[in-house]
Amino acid sequence: MLNLDLLITNVTNPAFLFFILGVLAVRLKSDLEIPANSSKFISLYLLLSIGFKGGQELSHETFRPEILGFILFGIAISVIIPVYTFFILKQRLSVYNAAAIAAAYGSVSAVTFVTAVSYLELQKMNFHGYMVAIMALMEAPAIIAGLALMSYFVGKDKKRIRHGEVLHHSFTNGSVLLILGSLLIGYLADARQAEGIKPFTNDIFKGFLAIFLLDMGITSGRKLKSFISAGWFPIVFAAVMPLLNGIVFTLISSLFTADVSDRFMFGVLAASASYIAVPAAMKLTNPEADPGLYIPMALAITFPLNITIGMPVYFYLAS
């Protein structure tokens, strides 16, 4: 049986409770809000901190051939999930919305990843630095897969997507570039140099995460009404599909590694959905898609579901 203490620990996590507070603030018609510039700074800070700490962890790893296999497995997840989810979504939604949602669910959520790292710390387990590199490398393939499917199905009479531009944008998107760049900087910095900025990258991290999730709660609360009006299908998809993805790929990962933390993180990566990098890419390359649909799906349903129910399940299966 699942350990209910783990579920309770996640539900009472201050970061998650701040997310709920943000949703409640909107429902209560409060004027509470995080200034746009501050919100953007916090997003950049979280990505910088994640990348830098992952680079430091990676610098302490002894490179082994299986790490390359882990990277290829992560990239495969980010390509496979958009393909089969696209065909499920296309039965009920437009090709444009199906492509955007498929890309979001094939991609990853850095904040969910961060929460998963904290979850492992509660279990007194460490994650491996190469998982940050895998997370960063899973953004672009999912975006490209979603847009390639859209380009194929919209027909010859519609405008064609220039995939070179999509690929370029996927890697130069601010969030992707920052996390990859921070990963490299963290890898190159020695332990003494890293110690000098540790108060910034480590000590204040959870506080900024709480403020960011408060802001995400406010954003989700504002979009909740229009999202609910879209009907039952997006809600069910956002609740069921991530859990299935997480369970399936947690189990499949056992073919590649016996390490519990790695198997848990693969499950979390497969289950999470992007609400930062993918919306930015879709705004540029797929403006016909409705952000009022795919952002609340990832942020208001999938994200809290992964934190409260998903992670205990993936950890239990990984163990």
C-alpha cells in the first residue's frame, strides 16, 4: 500500500499551499497579484538555480556509457508521448489545439522537477546531476514533434511550418537556453567557486519557489472559468493521461536502471507538462491554438495532481 504520510507531506508542502492560495485569491476576487516583471525574474531565477545546481551535480559524476542511454531514453519519452497523445486529442479538439497540448505533455515542467527533487530530499535520497541535462534536452523534441504533426495534418492549403526556425526557437527559447547555459556554467565551476554563490542558488530557492507558485495559482484561477467551459474532455485528459504516462515510464525505466531516484525522476518527467517553454514556442509557431486551454490543463490540473497523488505513486513503483 502507498504510504499516506507521503501524500500528506506533499499536500501540506508550503509551495503547493501557496499555489492553492493564489487560486483562492482569484475566486475571492482579491486584488492580490505578483508584478509581471517580478514574476519573470523569479521564473528566470528558478531556471538558473536548477541548471547551476544540476551542473554541479553533473561535475561530480563519473561519466559512464549508460548515462548516454539515459539521455536517449529521456529524449525518446519526449517524442513518443506527443505522438500518441496527439491522435487521442485530435478526436475531440482541433489540430492546432491537439498539437499544442501534445507538445506540452511531451515536454517537461521545471517546477514539477524541482518539487520532485525536494520530494527525494524528504526521503533522504539524492538525485543525479545528469537528470537536469535530460530535463533540459526534453523540451525541444516535444515542441518539434507537436508542430511536425500539426504541419502534416493542416493540409497543403495551409501555411507550412519552417522546421529550421522551429528547431532554432526550441533551443534559443529563453527558458531552454538559460537552463542549458546554467548547466554548463555549473559544470565548469569548481566547488570553491560554487560555494561563493550558494546563498543565492540554494538558500533562498524554496522561498522564491513559493512566490512563483503563488503567481501560478493566480494565473490558473483567472483562466479556470473559460477552461471549464470547454467541457469534460480536457479535464479528464489532464487528470488521467499524466498519471498513465508517469506509471508506464517509471516501470519501463526499470529496464535501463535499478536506481530508485532515477526511475522516480523518469516517471515525473514523463508525467509533467510544460507551461513555460511550450506556451512561448506555441505563441510564435502555432498562434491558432488556445492558450486558455493548454495552460490551465498543465498548470491547474496536471501540476497539482502530480504533486499530491502522482509523486507518491511513482516513488512507490520506483521503489
